[in-house]
Amino acid sequence: MKKLHLFILKSYLGPLILTFFIALFILVMQFLWKYVDDMVGKGLEGIVLAELMFYASLQMVPMAMPLAILLASLMTFGSLGENYELTALKSAGISLPRMMMPLIILTIAISGFAFQFSNNILPVANLKLMSILHGIRETRLELDIKEKVFYNGIDDFSVKVEEKNRETGFLYDVMIYDHRDRQARNSNVTIADSGKFQMSYDKQFLIIRLFDGIRYDENLAIGNVHQPQKRDALTFHTDYFKEQTAVVQLQGYDFTKTDESLFRSSDRMKNLNQLVHDLDSITNEKNIYVKGLEERSTNFVFSKIRFDERNNYEIIDSAQIINGDSIFASLSTSQKKTVMEYALRQARDNKQTIDDQIRYISREETKMRRHGMEIHRKFTLSFACMIFFFIGAPLGAIIRKGGLGLPTVISILFFVIYYIVDTTGVKFAKEGVWLVYQGMWLSSAILLPVGIFLTYKATTDSTLMNTEAYIIFFQKMRKKIKNQKIYLFLQKK
């Protein structure tokens, strides 16, 4: 029996590792396709891209692992059935559950690892990945000055060139507008026969070298230069130069990771203990606001106004007044107007206060749902690994087809169903349509009976996927219908 278990384990581990890395590669390529626009043209170093790929791969493990288990179990037992090895083992008195036992133990171990991964590694990977992605988004595109078009990618400067040598990097017929003077943004213009723009190694400075040019500078004195007496404050400078070098400070062209503390409060960046602790804190804070809102709504004192003999009024508690309508009717027209204006103003203030508290409570409930979803997500990955194994292994024993053909099609079909159902449940849970546990466990609740059914059918040697059995069944049904028609025809006779 030990040799049999080792044989099945060897047959399973190879496809499992292969399919896991194939699924991971496809998912990472999908991730890159999603964020390729944010990365292109920013001169990112290889180590930054490698780090980004590493953390993106870790983030995709929860999706790649169940798919790999489903496909590997299908391929393993399908190959055993295709080569009649399952038939030989069953004829020797070894049942399918006994054959699956070492893989069940291995799947339980993988599920435990998946939980530890989701709880300890995935939050760190999400935090690092978010820091890198945000830093990439904030990084500005590298200088790309096009011909005969004003380029405004440099702060406070506009550059236009007529011709560009892409091999040497030289620019010809260069025109530069210096907008650093806020009072006269177009007062400084430099025109040069040729030049070259070069960024420093740390991307903190831009070195501009110009040749054979003229610099026009119009200086405006402080004051209203449109007044005639101030016109003499205008001074013009024209500088000719053979070669000129300028250094301009740049911001945002060098990649820097965003501070991770900005994202630590997100639910995706926390482990189970942190989620439970923060969920309790958010729940307590929300309950305090709900209680305060209930007390405020219950004990709202819609104050009344009492007028004295001098027509002055004071605010009194409505509980002191038994019949407010009769008192209101006894007031004069001006007093009624004052009372109504005050009541309307107080009602608006109270409504605004209640709306603000309701919005805050709604935000807290959203945080609670997201934290609750993350708590359940720590366990749904482990459970999905078990479910997909009990779908793939018996289904492979039933269809008896190995390789990457039919098992791949069936695996993708089941995974797409799981993904669509899971996405729907998560959306309903996030929006508060369903309870959190209902949305997060919806996919598992649907696929678990499928796994139990397939395991039962494979154990009892069902002909579920045998086309000949379906042909015989339909032939019998056709014959039965035909005999029924003949019988009814003879009855009419």
C-alpha cells in the first residue's frame, strides 16, 4: 500500500507543480496587461519591475492554487483511468477513497498552508504591491520632446524643437519659454540653433545645453505697469551666447515607493488578529454613534417660544406645554411668524445633524463589512482547495482522460463558474445586500454539493460521463415512446 500511495503522490505532484506555475504565469500576465499603461515610458529599473512581479505573483496565489489543484487532480485520475490502472486497482479490492487518501492528506496540508499564506504573507504582499504601484503611478513620464510641438512636461517651461536627431539626442531650432515669473509668464524666451537635454543620474535635475542662441528677457517692476508713469519700469535684455548651460530642478521623475503607512489601515493589509481587533473597535464606535442617534431622535425637544408682556420670547421645553396648538392660536401674527421661522430653522439643523451622523454610521458599516469579508476570505481559500480536489479527482476517475486536453477545458469551466459566483457573492456582501458570510461562502455552498455528488458517483462506478450509457438510455426512451404510441393507436381501434 505504501508503494501505491507513493506512486499516486508522484503522479499528482508533477502536474500540480506544473499547472500551478502555468496558472500563476497567466494571472501575472493579466495583471501586467491591466497596469501596463502605468508603467510604460517611466524608465523603471529592472529591480523595481522584478519586485513588482514578485509581489504580484504572491497576490495571485489565492487564485492559482485552487485552479492548479482542480486541474492536477483531473489529470492524475484521468490518466490513471485512461491507462486502466484504476480498473486494475479496483479489481485488486482497492476502493477509490483508499486511492485518494494520500492526496486527501496532502490537500489538507495545502489547505493549512493556504490559510497561513492568506493570514501572514498575503497582507504583507498586498501592502508592498500597493506601495510600489502607487509610486509608479506618481512617477512622471520620461522626457519625450516631439518635433514641432510645444512640450509642457517640464514644470514652468514650454519647449518646442523643429528637428530631433534620435541617435545623438541633439535638438535643432530650439525655443524655450520660461514661465517661472508668475506676473509675466511669457517674458523670458530663449531661441537656440541647437541644444541637448540630459537628465541627471538620480533624475533630480535636468541639464540643458544650448548653442548659438539669443535670450530675450523682459523684466517688470513691481507695480501697475499699465499706468503711463510706470512704463519706464520696463527693462528689456537681449543676450547672445555661443554656448549656455542651465540646470533645472525636477520633481516626480525618479521612482520612489509610497510610504506604506498610508495603506496600513486598509483591510487587505491586515492579518486575522488585526482584522478581529479592528472590527471590534469599529463596531463599538458605530454602536456609540447609533445609540447617540437613537437618543437624539427619541429625545429631540422641538422647543417652543413663550412671549411675555413686552413681546420678548424665551425658549421652553415642549414637555411644559400641554396643548401647543391652542397656545399657537393665541399668538399674534408676528409672534406666529417668529415661532414658525424658529421651528423651521431648528428642524433643518436637526435634519442636517441626523444626516451627518447617518453618513458616518454608513461609512462605519462599510468598514465593518470589508473587515468581515477579509476575515472570511482567510478561510474560503483553504476550503476552495478542498472542494476543487473533491471535484477534480472523482471527475477524472469518471471521464478517464488524461493530459491537458479535456481536463483543461473542464477545469476552466468549473473555475469560471466558481469565479463568477464568488464575484457575485462578494459584490452583494460588499454592498450590504446579503450578510457577509452569505456572500463570501456562496461559491463554496454551491460547489460543495457538486463535489459530494461527483465523489459518490465515482465511488459507485457511475456511468455519468459514459456516452454509450446515454445512447442506450435514449434508445430505450425512444423505444418506450414508440411502444406507447402503438398501444394508444390499438386502443383507438
